[in-house]
Amino acid sequence: MTGGHGVKTDKSRTVIAPAKINLYLHVTGRRADGYHLLDSLVAFAGIHDVLRVNPAAELTLELNGPFAEDVPAGSGNLVLMAAQRLREQAGINDGAALKLTKRLPPAAGIGGGSADAAAALRALNGLWGLGFADKELLAIGLKLGADVPVCLRGRAVFMGGVGENLIPAPALPRAWVVLVNPGVSLSTPTVFEKRRQMTGDDFSAPGSFDYAPRDAAELAAVLAKRRNDLEDAAAALIPAIGEVLAALNETAGVLLARMSGSGATCFGLMGTAEEAAAAAFALAGAHPEWWIKAASLKSNIVRIGG
């Protein structure tokens, strides 16, 4: 067993699992084992799943919320996988009653499952009194998925490698986003394979920068010089992504429209909360079948340790 000298508690814990947003995403290479190397500026949105954990003899998971039926309830759920991995690392067999309110669409490019896994690691590290340090939790998280470490970090970073390199980003300005998903899920490996078919080994240079944009418009100008290298491949697989991006680009107040992660969720970057709310209202009226949410752009959400 590794870890520190945490104190086991009988108190319930409630943690949030915020949506992550890839403000840009460059594919910079591919390792010999086939894993792609990435460079991405990742921030978070003020919308999230919620995980509540209570002491219990057995490890159980209850799901509710609008997307509860779209994720596995058993051992394939990343929350239970995170809990099991944490128990194995600690050499314990403690239980917990986990209740996940699933508000974010799964397989949508906004890290829903990864954020849930990160929330479970944080909450159970505290509940079980394990005292794992940040570095240890990040290592456990990486084994669960490439986006779990950045969701554990919970602040704006440049994410590199296969998700293990997290470099603090400059301060981001006050900004808002409208998140739009056309109601479809996408497999990340499928998107990468489609990109390989379309571009071969055409990789991008890193896009990181070291200055702080003054406002949302300046952030949009910086991001416009970068891109999401998976966007064309995802749109080729799901044409509705192109429709979402076109709708965002035609919406008043949108400074930049882009896909997040491997899709299919896209975002419109906005300068004010009022503009974001108005954009979400207009888009929902025109496309009631889409999942649409306005939210603040967050540079700092949570601490790692729980």
C-alpha cells in the first residue's frame, strides 16, 4: 500500500464533476504503441455532474439525472472502476454508497466519465482516509483514461503527451460558453482512426502560449490561430457536428465556435453571461432536439486531494 496518513471519516461527501472543454486540441504525434500525443488548452465549464459518497459496507453505485440511462450502472462505469482501482492501490476492501447525478451527456467530448472518475478518486481518498498525494492520484487517474488527470487537476492547463503532462496555463479572462451536443455520442478511437485515414501522419506543432488574454475577444483571437485537429474527422463521421458549428457561427455574440475533444459537443465562446443565455435560448428554440447549456468558463474548479 502507498499513500499517506489520512483519517478515515464517517461523513458523507459531495463533489462536483465539471465538464472539461478543449479550447484547442492539436495532435502532435503518435507513439510506437499507437497512442496519440496531444497538445491542448483545457479549461472547465460551470456545469457538472454531482457525486455523493456515503460510508457503507459494500461498494454500490446509484445513478439518476437526465443521462443516467445512457451510462453503465455496473462494473463498466468509470466511477466504480476508479473506486476499485483506488482500493487495489491502497490494499483495502472498504465499501461506499455512491450516488451519481448524471447531468452531462456521455461520450460527448467534455470529459463526463473522466470527470466522474476524478470526482470518485477525490471523494473516496478522503472518505477512506487514504491520504494519497496529488502525484499518486494523478498516476491512478491516468490508468483510467487520458482525461482523468486533467479533471483531477481542476484548473486551466496545457495538457500534453497522452494526458500525463499538465502545465499551468496563463490566467484566462472572464468568459462564457454555450455548449451544444446534437444528441449523438462518438467513440474517441473511431475519431482518431478516421483522422488517420483522412490525414495520415500529418501532425501539428504545439500551440501553447505564455501570455494572458485580457478579455474573451482576445482569447478568441488567440484560439482562432489554433484548432481542434479532430474536428474534421468527427464531422465526417457525424455530419450534425457541422450543422452545430454552422448554427453557432450564425448566432449573435459567438466569438469562436469549435468542437471540444473528440466530439460531438461543440462550444461557442461568449463575452458575457447575458449573451450566452440569449444564444442558448435562441439555439434551443431553433433546435429543440439538441442538448444546449450556457455556462461560465472556469479556470479553477477543484483541488485534487479530496
